[in-house]
Amino acid sequence: MIIIKSPREVELMKKAGRVVALVFEKVGPLVKPGVSTKYLNDEAEKVIRGEGAIPTFLGYGGFPGAVCISVNEVMVHGIPSEKIVLKDGDIVSIDVGATLNGYVGDACRTFACGICSERALKMIKVAEECFWNGMTKVKAGVHLGDVEAEIERTAKSYGCNVPRDYTGHGVGTHLHEDPYIPNYGKAGTGPILCEGMTLAIEPMILEGKADVRTLKDGWTTLSKDGKLTSHYENSLVVTKDGYEILTKL
Ligand code: MG
């Protein structure tokens, strides 16, 4: 069941979303060669708690970090670690969830660490472009499949792939609500978007094949072929004429 939020709930979600955006503003500039992903995690947690919010991912299904930090071939759910030290040329996605007053904001950015190759920078750009192209389709009355198909079309236009089993989702009082939002789909199919639906749309992009695998830690999910990956996400509310991003300052 897709839960429609009242204007009052949307206002609360904007407050949670603002905390997430603040993390990117504060922690993004700390992505530098020589820094561990544990350090970035701790700085992100300080920002979240400093705003009176709770890191949504900490303990979610047993996840041990405050945020997910996924480097290069790691697509999602990277566990922050002192042993993972960033190098010049890495691309680093930081996926942040913040719960404030019972509502969740969820977003992700992929950052360039130091001087990156054209190939790495392209991956960052493709994930962002997939998101924003998908967003051009979002408004009340359209099929969710229209959005998904546009994300997939954009990824393919760059010769990239999207995973089959990792998707965006509804968001609200819970991190994961209906509907599931794959990064592929068929226009004219799927649920019809309504005003007040709150969604986390999150293109995950694979430079090579669509196949991924998960490490023995049960979380770290990476491209099977070892090629680069990237990830971009915002939480948003569907409006009559389009949408409003919730995870912004
Ligand atoms: Mg998400």
C-alpha cells in the first residue's frame, strides 16, 4: 500500500531531508585521499545527531554504520571502516538516512576523491543525469514505469547498466515503504503517482555488466566484474504539476 502524506507530514519530511542535505554539505568536502570511510561515517553521525536526528541506517537490519559508504566497484551498503582508506581517483558514494520526529529523509551522493579519471567522473555524471531525467517524468497522474524507463534509457545511452535487485522505494515514517522503484521499467505500467506520495528515487549505475554480488559481511554489494559503480538519490514528494525535492537545504 502506498501511503499518501498530508501537507503536515510533508513538512516534517522536509525537516528530516534537510538534515541529510546538511551531511553532504559538511562531509562532502572531507572526501580526500588518506581519509578512512570510518572517519567520514563519524563526521556524518555528528552532523545528524547535532541536528537532533537519528542515523536511520544504524542498526537497520543490523547494519553497523551510521551511513553507507561505497567506494569504486562497491555499489551500495559499504560498511564504514578504518581499514578502507581513500586514494586519489576513488569515487565515493555516501548514502545517508536521517530520522527526525519520526520521519525519514534518505539520499545519496557520489563524490570524487582527489583527481579522478574521465571514466570515474563519467560514472558520477551518469547517476545524476539518470535521476534528473527520471524526474522530468514525475507528476501526479503518470505511471511510475515512465520514470523507471527514463532512468534505464539514460543509463543505457551511456553504455551503462542498472542492477536488477536493488531499487528505490517509498519513504515516510519507515525507511522502506511501498512502492519498490526499480531503475528499469516499462512506460505506461506500474502504479499511478498521486499528490502526496513520498519516494526515494535512487539510480545505481554499473559501468559494466548488471551483475552484482554481496560479500560475506552480508552488506557490501559490488559489481561482479569489478568495474566502477555510482549512486545518486533524493527523497521527494509528488505534486500536482511535478515534484519537490525533500532532501535539500
Ligand atoms: Mg534509499
